[in-house]
Amino acid sequence: MKSTKAEANGYKYGRILLKLSGEAINGENGIIDFELLDRIAETLIKISADGVETAVIFGAGNIWRGRSGGDMDRVTADRMGMLATCINCLAAKDAIIRKGGDAVVFTSTPMMPYAEYYSTDRAKAALREGKIVLFAGGSGCPYFSTDTAGILRAAEIGADVFLLAKNVDGIYDSDPKKNPSAVRFETVSYAEMMKLGLKGIDLTASAFGADFGPDAFAFRLADTDDIVKAVKGMCDGTVITSNN
């Protein structure tokens, strides 16, 4: 659903959902690198002002991962992780507002007064109003990753693309950090991701994407300007296609 304004400003996509891992904003001396988060906020404000309807979903690896719970009950451990994503989203909202933008946090379970309870209609309305939409709490269900929650929300809001900001520049046939001969895919389908056991996103997210989409684009987040380049279709990465 490319908007006229976004297209006029050179963007490939008019409505996006960007996944940022907790590690992407991890600070050396604390759970959040606030200077980096401010730069990310400025970038999100820029693309939003340029006409791109912008949604973001955060992971929580900088604070807590459910699988870090050891002998804890898995449901409890995952709920802790979902709560941790809310901390990241509230920090991002604060950064966006301080930098002159407008943002709203939607949570997968009722969490007033900290955030608004998610509904597709409210999220779409906020996007149309030019607000940056931040999705917190994952899907609200244990056992499901932020990858799965992200592609679910991307499909629900009708995003043109699910952007995956990673620490490598796309999807490879093996770990490029361990195998210097690893080959990057320019394009790969969700079905091929599952068949080949590729690790770019988890299996459940790939299965959902194969049936319902949207396409995804995996790219390396080395600088916040890489987000702009990804939305414009001007950076290296891997397009992950659905069966739609």
C-alpha cells in the first residue's frame, strides 16, 4: 500500500513493520544504549515524516529471554520476556517524543495506564494519523517468539514488508561468522527457509509467512541510516517471499 508521499520521497514501501532485537539497543553499561535509541528514534521520525507508515516490534534480549530461565516454568519465563519488551517500547516511545515525533505503544494484553491494548483497527488508525506504532508484549502467548509476533502483526496491519534488522547482511546458507564461504541468498521463500533449516527467523514465523505473508527483508543494521536504505530498497540483504 505504497503512499503517494512515501513514493515521491523515494521509498519502496509505504507501510512497514520493523523488528528490532533487544541486542540491537543493548548498552555496555546498562540494558539500553540511550544514545543509540535516540538515533533510531530520529530515523523513525524521518521516515514517518516522509510518508512511510511505521510500526516497530521489539525483542527483549537485552533484558531477558525466556530460555534463560533455567528450571523456571516455561510459561512464566516467557511472560517475563514479554514484559521486558514493554520496557524497550516505553523507552523508544520516550525517545521519539523527546525528538519531536509522535508514538503509541500497543500491548498484547491489557496494561493500562502504561500502554494501549492492541487492536488491529486502533493500530491502523494510529498509522494513518502518522504516529509511530510500537508493538509490545509479543503475541501475548508463551512459546511464540518475537519473530512470530512480528510477522503476525505485519499481516494484521497490512504491512508491505516485515523488515528484519540483523547483525549480518541477510540470510546465508550457513553461519557466515563461522564459514567464510557461506553464500548469501538474494531471494529465498519462507518454504525454502523451512526446508533448508535456515536460521534467519524461527520455524513458526516462516510457516506463518509462507501462508499469509507479507514478504520480509533481512538486512544488517550497522548504522541507523541502514533503516532508511532498507525502506527505500537501497541496501544489501535478502528478500524472503511468501506463497501469496
